[in-house]
Amino acid sequence: MELVTPGIGLIFWQTITFILVLFLLSKFAWRPIMASLREREQSIESALSMAERAKLEMQALKADNEKLLQEARVERDRILKEAADNGRALIEDAKNRAAAESNRIFAQAKAEIENEKKSALAEVKNVAATVSIEIAERILRHELRDTGSQQALVQEYLKDVNLN
């Protein structure tokens, strides 16, 4: 049984060795180990807080991105609407200008036609007058070839004229 039960001297020296190792460990190893553990714990806590802040920042950035995206969509819609309105206004303006130009050209053409018509009528009247004078001259020459018919004509005209 002696093999199973330790002796008093062995227990004493083991206790002394244990206390000595405990003292040495507490003096030289425990403080650095505990400091390292505290430092490790603080770095983990700071990493977790940084991760939480990064998560919050990511959510804020995501919200900002959504807001910017929405604003961009609104701006795009506004620009497209403005461009469509401008296009319609340009088309309407071009139609109005084309109608005004058409009316002006039509009025100018009508005035030119009227002027040409008046000019043609004046020319026809001049030609008719010239032809009438030539015909009358030929008739008078033919009628007044002899002196007797000339004197009869003069007498007839004198009867028509009243002398006062």
C-alpha cells in the first residue's frame, strides 16, 4: 500500500515546488498572459464595435445610395419630360413658322398674280386701243378717200355741234 499512498516528505516537497512554481508564474507569466488576454479581449471588442460601426455606416451609405438613386431617377424623369416638352415646343414653333411663311408666300403670290393680272389687263387694253385706233384709221382712210365724202362728214359734224 505504500506504493499507492504518497509519503509526507513527497507531499511537502511537491507543495513547496507547487507554491514556488505558482509564485514564479504569478510573478513573471501571469501578468503578461493576463495583459495579453485583456489586450486580446479589447481588440476583439474594438473589432466588434468597428464592425458594428461599419455595418451602421454601410446601412447609412446604402440609404444614401438609395436616396441618390431615387433623386437621379426623378432628375432623369424631369429631364426627359423637359426634353419632350422642348421637342413639342420646337415642333409647334416650326409648324407656326411654316404656317406663317406659307401664308406670307401665299399672300405674296396672290399679290404678284393680282399685279400680273392688272399688268396683263392694262396691256390688253393698250393693245385693244391700238388695234381699235388702227382699225378706225383704216376705216376712215377708206371712207375718206374722196373729197366729197370728207366734206359730207365735216358738214355732219358741224350740224351736231351747237355754236353759241
